Amino acid sequence: MNLWDRILTSLQLKINRQSFNTWLKPTQQLAFAEDTLHVEVPSLLFADWISRNYLPLIQESAREIEAHFGRLIERGTLKFRQVTLNAENVESRFAACGVPSEFDLLSVDVDGNDYWIWKAIEHFRPRVVVIEYNATFPPPVRWVMPYDPAARWTGNSNHSASLKSLELLGRAKGYSLVGCSFAGVNAFFVRNDLLGDLFEAPFTAEHHYEPPRFFLMHKAGHPRTFSESGEPTDAE
């Protein structure tokens, strides 16, 4: 859940349902960098209406979220580092931030180079990996967004990788696909030495794939735009 989604969750408790669904539900986060949150809205009319009618509530919700995480940081139970990651620097960034070689959970959700960043992580062995997949491509389709270290998501379907491609990458790295979120967004992998008999086999994209159900979230889907097909990878 990104920052704007957290703000929207808070606003649902402060704004009547009709107004929320009309003006705020169609929006989505584009980027959060240098303490600036960039939000996509359907039109200038939406931007003007939200600014004039909901900006104080948005700012209030953002302060509440900041205060909550601030307390965890002060107690030392949460460390926060904001850095830009790509396939070339992810391991050095992890090392600089003191990430242990073995830790519980790795979440990869960068709306673009997800596949390539996970592939580049070789010296860190999280027990569980959660990674966003592109449900537009159902199994057995293999598709990976071409790598671009400067890539930024523009709100379309050209992002991440198909579930089948991620399954094969995970298998090559010693992980098994154990499930997907019902909305068709995130895939869950568990390191093979921890599987036991706790998860349902077969650990394949064909078995665990969930189709896109974006109507369950705060956005209605991605406009259809595709780049050239991704290049084959070693894992495939």
C-alpha cells in the first residue's frame, strides 16, 4: 500500500461515501519523491475540486500517518530509508542500510523494474518475497518489461512481468510461488527450505494465478499501452 492509498483509506472515514467515490476513488499515486506526493486525477476539474474542498483533510491524514510511523522510528522498531533502487545498486544500497543477509520479508513494488531488481539480488536471502506481477498476461505467457534504470510508471499496463516469468525466476533463485492476492496484484514466494507441507502444490503460475480484479481497489485498471516484448532471461 503506497502513501496515497493510506491517505485514501483515512479519508474514507472522514468523507461521505458518494463524495469519496466521485472525487477521490478515481485518483492514484504516480510518485513520491523528495517529500512531494504526485497524484494522478482524471481532469483539471478534479484537481481544482479536490484542492478547494479536500486539501485540508488530505494534509491532516498525511500528518496522522507521519506521526504514526514517527513514533515507531523514535522507538527504534522501524528504520526508514528513502533511496532510488535499480538492478545496479540494489545490493549496495541494502548493504549501506545494514540489511542482514537473511531477513523475513522482501517486498518489491516499483511499478516497472520489479523483475530485474529481484533478479539482481543474489547475496541476500529473504525468507518470503512479495512482488507485484502483471496480471494482464495470464499463464503460460512469459513477458518481462524491458529493463530501464530510469523507468517511471505512467499508469499503463507496461510494467513488471507476467506471473509465469516471475515463477521461473523464483524457481531459479530457490523460491516457490505459493499464492497470489485475490485482486491479481501481488505474488507470494517462500524460500524452498521453509516450504514444508504448509502450502498448496503445484507451485506454478498456472495453479496460483489470479486475474486482474482492480475493481476491488481504488483504481479501475491500467490504460492498454505496451512496449516491445521483454527479452528472454536466464531463468526462462
